[in-house]
Amino acid sequence: MNTNEAKEIRGFILTILKVQYPSPASDRLISLTLNDSRLDSSIPKIRIHLRYLEEKGYVRTEEGNELGIQRTMATLTAKGIDLLDGSIADDPGVMVIR
């Protein structure tokens, strides 16, 4: 995966989480949604992007159980909303489409 694709995927993840806000979204839901956009959507790679976004403060993650299956659940933070809305400076690691 190239750098631009990674940035695009991170932006899509934040957008998906904004639709779900304030509820969390599972790594599986994010994967299925990205798959519809023909982006690399394997769950292990989604978890790597979620980790990056969490380290930046844009999402919060927790391990959860969805229908008896262990999932990573992600919730958009206020800082993530601010990034998407353009209220804070753009992040060079995330492609936000406004």
C-alpha cells in the first residue's frame, strides 16, 4: 500500500465513524464499507490504521464482542470531528475530503 492510499483509507475511516457518531463502529463494519469503495480493507490493516488514528487522538478504540466474535470497536473523538470539519489544521497523515 502506498502512502497516498493509506492517507485516503484513514480519511474514509474517520468519515465512517462520523456517520456512526456517537456510537462506535466495529473493524468489520469499517472493512465492509471500505471494500465497497475498492480500498484495501483487510481487518488486520484496518486495525493498523485505527491504531495510527488513535495515537493521533482522532479515535478511541476498545476491544468488544459483536455476535460472539472479538472485534475492535472505534469511536470518533471530538478532535476527529474537528479534523473532518476543518476546525483544526489538516493532518499530513490523513486525507480529508470536504
